[in-house]
Amino acid sequence: MPDDTAAWREAVLTVRDIESALNPGGCWTLEVRRDGEIIFRIDIRATTSIANL
């Protein structure tokens, strides 16, 4: 990616693509790295109720 802003936009678009595949109880993590270092991390966890957090 040319810069952090472009990397963030691409990460968000990727997260949107997994919406239909995520099921209750599932989790998903996306890490954007530069030179081996994490610059962004997006975690998604689907629960059936707030009590499961």
C-alpha cells in the first residue's frame, strides 16, 4: 500500500467482505503489517448476548 491511510481503507473493505461468513460465536482478526510490525489490527467477535463478553 502507498501509505497507512490506503492500508486502513483496504483493511476496512476486507472486513466488510467477511460479514456473510461470520456466525454467532465466531471471531476474526485482520492485521496490517509493515516490515513485520503491526500498524493496524481489527478484531471481530460475534456473540449471542452481551453476557458472553
